[in-house]
Amino acid sequence: MSVSQIPNPAHMLAESMLSRRFGKETANYFSSSPINRLSFLRSEYPFISAALKHPTAQFVLLNNLAPLTRSPAELYYAKYDEVRKLVSQELFDQSEDDLIKSFDSRKTNPILIFLGLDESRKEGLTWKNYTGSPYFALDITPRGSDAQQTAAKDIISTMEEKGLSFFQARVVMSFSPDEAAIYAQARALTDWNNRNTFCGTCGNPTLSVNAGTKRTCPPTDAARVAQGQSEERPACTTRTTLSNLNFPRTDPTIIVAVVSADGKRVLLGRNKRYPPNWYSTLAGFIEPAESIEDAVRREVWEEAGVTLSRVVIHSSQPWPYPANLMIGAIAQVSDPAHEKINLEHDPELEDARWFPVEEVQEALRVGVSDLGGVAGPEYKEGGLRLPPRTAIANQLIAAAISADYFHGDKISKM
């Protein structure tokens, strides 16, 4: 897999005290977006309205979360004229307060999310001190009113007639780093909106606000009047507190490359859905009231029976399936007696093994592939296979067996 598939943002080239002390920062696939999210402007609806109406506005289209593409390696960015049947340019002309006051759950709008400005395009929208082309994510899955569904189907048909297609894959990792980051943001927020159309506290319909990055539970609903009820809804605590039910959530997950006490082997595991000879790092969800380091130790012991000592956080990777943050770590066993593998605690893994560093190095050279892919031409059948460079697991394994990393300031004192 080519180096170009890994982000290389400008800040990584900067020389600093920290870079000299700890080395170059690692950027993982789906991170380092070229778009400035300008999150503080999402509630400034005159800005969002101007962005929607600007001729340089571009739309990432998703149908049942599948992105519209020119090819499996390239997103298609629609112009407003191509989606105008579904999206009214007056959508953000009302203030957020007015939208809430006039809420009528019988009326539906497509999920439209402001992603940010691409500031590299100076011919774009200028607002205060910010200039760039606006990017939006638009869900064109046929749903909502009859008119909305018809409009969505028309757009889908038109796009497919142009030779475009919605990329159907469980995990999409074939885009360039920049497009992968844009797609990840679009997919995660679209999925979250679709999963939270009803309030998690009172069960009533919610309203998308904050340019698609918040769901609110309005205090009134005009639809209730048509049913002979008071327009006022029952009290709901999400309206009176800063509630995590209102905002998109990110679920933290640990993923770890484990090094043996002598530093000469790496612990890798596999489950039943992996291809033959394909192994990866161990991973699991962080539980409430648990530190990252404690979660690493718990997951490794539960899945493989191995007891860890020092844990070092290496890097992180956003994972939009549906909304995880994978926190990568490298850890070591301090006592050879703690290296014995035991798969009887948690039956998640089919197998776990200690692999010599030399075998892992060879697998990184010739044996990487995604779950459904084929290893390199030099790969010999029966050899170890590993995840691709676009997976944080690959980055962690490579760092764990690196002489510079292992014997440098980061891990040598474990």
C-alpha cells in the first residue's frame, strides 16, 4: 500500500521541542481533514444560509450511507442545481429559535449537514475572516414525505444515468486521505441524525439544528393541535440541561500492539471472520469510569490472558462505522511469566499468538491487505497476513517493532 494513502498534514513537518523529543506525529486514515469545520459558526444561520446559496457549495451525497462516487477511489461532489429538488435554499433562512418555535413533526426535511469550508479555494464564500468553498453532506435516501421521497429517487436516477454509483462496501478505505476524512465526517453525522429522530428521554420527535450537528427536543409541536391536544409537549430534561442526548456521540475504543518482555515478539489475534493467516492487534471498547490505560490492560487480559505493565498511547483514528474513536497504544509485558496466552476468559478470539519481530517485518512488507483483499505478489501462501496501512493496527504494529521507537525515549523505560 502506497505511502500516499496516509495523511501527511503540514503541521507534521514542523520542527518543535516535542517533535524532537517524541518523534514525528502519526496521522491515521480518516483523520486530518482539509476542511475547517468552523464549529462556532454552526448556530449562525445567516452564515449557513449564505454557504448553502454560494455557487461553490459542494455536496457529499449518501444513499443508505453509501457515498456517491465517480469510482471506488473518488467521491463525487454535487452542485446545488443537482439537489435543488430535495433541498430548499431557504432552509436556513429562519433562526434556530424560530425553527424550534414553529416545529411541526408532520413536516420533514432531508438531513443536511454543514461540514465546513475548504479554505484552499479562495474563490469561495467570504464570511468575516474566513474564506473557502462550503461543503455539505446530504442524505438522499428516499424517506420522509411522498414529495421528498420522489425528489430523492429522481436525484438518484439522474446521478446513476451519468454513470455515477453509490459505493456499496461495509468499510470504505479506497479514497485519498483528504476525501476519506470528508467522507468519514459526512457518514458519521448522517448516521447519527438518522438514529436519533426521537428524543432518548421522552420519546418525542426531535429537530435537527446547529447545521445538522445537534438534535433538539422542541417544547411545542404544531402536530399535536391537529390531534386535539395542547401544542405544549410534556416537560423533558434534555431542554433544561446540557444533555449528551442532544449532540453526536463518539465511542472510544482501544487498540493495542503488545510487545513481549524481551522486545522480540508481538502479540496478535484473529477472530473467525478473518481470512486465513490474517492477524491483527487486540481491541475493545472503553467502559464508563475506565482510563485508556486500564482499558488496554483489561481487554488484553480478557481476550488473550496476557498481563501488561507499561502502556503508551501512540495515536488515534476516527472510525465512522458508526462513530468510534480508536485510541492506539503500544504496551509491554514486564515479566515473561505473564506472557502465557489463555483464550478461555472471553471467547472473542479464535486464536492469539506471539509472532517473532522478523516474521512481522516480513508480513508488513509483503502480506498486508484488507479483509477481502489479496496480499502482495511476493507473499507466500501460509505466511502471516496483516491489516493495510490505512488501518491504525498496521501503524501500531510497525511502530512496536521499530528499533527507533522501541529503544528511544518513548518505550525504553517501560
